[in-house]
Amino acid sequence: MKVYNTLSRKKEEFTPLEEGKVSMYVCGPTVYNLIHIGNARPMIVFDTVRRYMEHKGYEVNYVSNFTDVDDKIIRKANEEGTDPSVISERYIAECKKDMEALHVKPATTHPKATCEIDGMIEMIQTLIDRGHAYVAEDGTVYFKTRSFSEYGKLSHKNLDDLRSGERSLLVSGEEQKQDPLDFVLWKPKKEGEPFWKSPWCEGRPGWHIECSVMSKKYLGDEIDIHAGGEDLIFPHHENEIAQSEAANGKPFAKYWMHNGFLNIDNKKMSKSLGNFFTVRDIGEKYDLQVLRFFMLSAHYRSPLNFSAELMEAAKNGLERIATCVSNLNYLSERAQTQELSAREETQLKEAKGFAEKFDEAMDDDFNTADAISAVFELVKFANTCAGEGASAAFVRALKDEILMLTDICGLTVEQKEEMLDEKIELLIQERQEARKAKNFARADEIRELLAGKGIILEDTREGVKWKRE
Ligand code: AMP
Ligand code: ZN
């Protein structure tokens, strides 16, 4: 499996630090509003990376934070006359609802910055003790950027280039910096802001330190993958590397993965341009699976353009797969024979080739665009080969292959149709007859078929009873 590493700017063979295990940290959203469709891209993309790794047999420890202390959260709380935690808890809950609708699996851990302040104070103290940070007169703690000689290795900037642009790095209120390149680890409280006690002043952390601390706490000093949108490469991830490596004395993340940006009709999404969409906005028009499918139809590192036409195309594509699965279900229920014919056996071998193609695409830096093409080829193949007269085993194997691949993409393409009571009764009757004729294979098959539809059978003295799950 090859992964493009922003650090080396190359595709590298993926070898985890510990065999069979993957530790992965994905920078999560700042929770002051409903998430927008740009925020949904890293969620969907890295959830798919995770699902594929799990499919390959890795045990994935996936951590994604919520930034719940930030200027924008505080501003909104002041506008509403409430506490910042009310705002952040509200939008964490909303974000989780959106994630569920997008089929993004919950992370193994979803830490919140405000619950990790002690760890942040500890890491900042270590950085001070090791000469990588200093306390200014007003109690602000700054990271001494020049003390970390490898600064710039992720964004491929060197300190001299940064120095020439350093005037723009001077922020008002930060005149006490020893060097314009230094960045804030801890800052003093301001009127109306939440604050915590620290050895330096009552205040709150800078943004970057939270990810270094949460990653260390939940995944260890060294991790396999650190990910986020490409806007985070500089300064956020560059600063995370400086903090973590200076504090821990070890390399931080082995692979750095970044998704490209999502634009709207070829323009940057912004509220002022009026082309800003929340996930909820899109959910009013489409099943959010369509948004997921749309996102996966491009390579994660490419810029992606959102438009109504492309969403329609995604909707049609997804429907094509769902229709094929529904046809296969219909054929399976009507099949006259269970056993594979010799011809079907050969065709199933051919069908496996599409799953191999899918894996090859995913092994090549998670090329979901090509992987989805392989699913379409399989659908076309299934539509051609499976018709009236096909055996149940054949159509089921084709369906299972489609479902396995779409499941890796986090897509559900099988509608659970409710079975009518009469149909259930008929199947139960057929099962009784099969048992009488000692055809236990068929009897078991019917039980399984019903179980798949959420129908539970109970053999009682008065006969067979059934109930829905
Ligand atoms: P934020 O809440 O702004 O920190 O963003 C959370 C995540 O969404 C980060 O990984 C960002 O890089 C990512 N992100 C924000 N906007 C976009 C966009 N338009 N396209 C792709 N990713 C984005
Ligand atoms: Zn982060």
C-alpha cells in the first residue's frame, strides 16, 4: 500500500510502526457553527482511509479532536449571552449527527481541547525547560521557532524565506515576541473569555498545542498518520511537529496526509460570495450518501469542484449501483436452483478481478476515483451475467462483492425492503415442508433469508412463530 507523504512529497510504501496496527490523528473542526461541506471532505476521505485499512486487517486507532476553545466560539457565546461551552456542546452534537448521516464512523476517541488543559500545561512546561519556549512579561508563552532546526520540513519552507515575509507575521498584541517567527503556546485571559490557571498566568492555550497533546495522550509520542486539509500544512501542522518533536525528542508522525480543497463552481467557498453550504443545507436536497459518493469520485489530493450537475451525476451513479443490488435480490428470491453452474463459477472468478482492481486503486494512495470505476465495471458485469435462470449462489456472490466494496467506501446501497406478512408466512411454510423432506440446507437458507430481513423465527410447540427485530 502506497501513501503520499507531504513530508517527503513522494508516494511511500506504508509500513506501520507496529505490525497490524495503525494510529491515526485527524484534525477536527472548530465547533462554533454547523459544519460546512468543506469540513466534510477530510471527514469522509480519512474515514474511507480508515475503512480500507480495516478491510486490509489493520486495527485502526483513530483520534479526531473537537476544538472547543477559540475566538469564534467565544464571540458567538457573547452574542447569544451564554457560556462558550453551551455553543461548543451544541455544535459538537450537531456535527456528530452530520457525521452519522455521512456514514463517518465515530472516532475511537473524540477528545475536546477544554478537557486536555493539564496535558497542554505539562507539554508547554517541558518546552520551557528544554529551552524551546519562553515566557514574556505579560505571561504569554511563545514557542522559540528558531530553536527547532527542522522547522519548515513539512511545508518545505526554510527559515530564511519565512524571515523575508516576517513583517506580515507580526500580530498586534504580540510585540513581546523575541522573534516574529515565534508562535503562541499560552496566552493571558481577556475580559469575558474562559480561562484556566497555569504557572505563567490565568489564560488559555494557543491553537496548535492541543493536537500535539491529544495525539501524544491517545496515540503515543510517535504515530503512523497525521491528517487534515491542506490549509493546515502551514502553520498548524508545521507548528505541531515543532512542539511534539521538541518536547518528546522523537519523530512525530510517519506519514502526513492532506486533502485538497473543495470549491464551489470553481470559486472559494465563502459566506460573502453567497456560495456557502452547510452539510445540513445539502441534506435538505439529497440523501447525504450522495455527497459522500461525490467526494469519493475524485482523488482526495485533487481540488474538488462542487456543482449541482456533479451532484446529479453522483446521485445517478449511486442509483445505478443500488438498482443492480435490488435486481440481484429479486433474482436471488426467484432463483430455481441453488448450485453454481460451471459457467457461473468461471464468471465469479472473472468478477473477483474487479475487487482486485478496486484494491489496486486503493493501494495506490487511496485512489477512490479509480476504485469507484472498478465498482461500476462490476455492476455492469453483474447486469450482463445475472438474469432469469441464474443460481441463487451466483447472484448472492455478485451482490456480496458489490456490498463489500461499497461498504469500504462507507456507502449503503441495499435498501432494506420490508417483507410483507404473507410473504413471510409463505416462506415459513416452505421451510416446514423442506424440513419434512429432510432438505435442511433449504430450511436453513430460508431462516437466514428471513434473518437478513430482520425476521426472527421461533420454533415452539404450537408451531413456528415469527417476529420483526
Ligand atoms: P476548521 O474547522 O476550519 O479547522 O476545519 C476543519 C477541517 O476542515 C480541516 O481539516 C480543514 O483543513 C478542512 N477544511 C476546511 N475548509 C475546507 C474546504 N473548503 N475544503 C476541504 N477541506 C476543508
Ligand atoms: Zn490539529
